[in-house]
Amino acid sequence: MPSTPEVQNIAKSLVSAAMMPPKAAADALHFAAAAFAGVEYLLTQNCRHIANAHILPQVYAKRQLLGFGGLLLICTPAEFFGEVDNENEPDS
């Protein structure tokens, strides 16, 4: 999806609200494009600025505030496909 003025405005609002640092502008644009396009799942390996448990609640709230309802689940591919790290779990 090309970057539209609407997508750029969403991304700028994430950065200006200090949810994502200015150096993460491309990450904000990635999220903004997904929100604007109405996708249900955004898979990312970026756990610093996108799939981050401390940032996600703020990003989801901002998305709602901007009027984008519906489901948008942001997660890593491993989370999406249900891959579990059993290496540190005791044997049953």
C-alpha cells in the first residue's frame, strides 16, 4: 500500500504522542498502513517498537481514538502460528 497523507498522519500521531521514538518513524508507518487498510493481523519481528507489550496498549488505544474500530492483532509470526518455546518448561 502506498503511503497516503492519511497513513502519514496516523504515523506522525504515534510519534508525536511519544509512543514510538522519531527513529522508529518507519515502524509507525508500518502500523499506520495496517490500521488504515483495516487488516486484522500485523505480523512483525520488531519487538522493540511494534510487538512490544508496553507499547501495544497505547497503540491500540490511539487506533481506537483515531476511529479505526475492529480487530487488529499485532504479534510475531511465532505467536501467530502458535509456536511455543518448551525448552525451559519441565517435562510432564
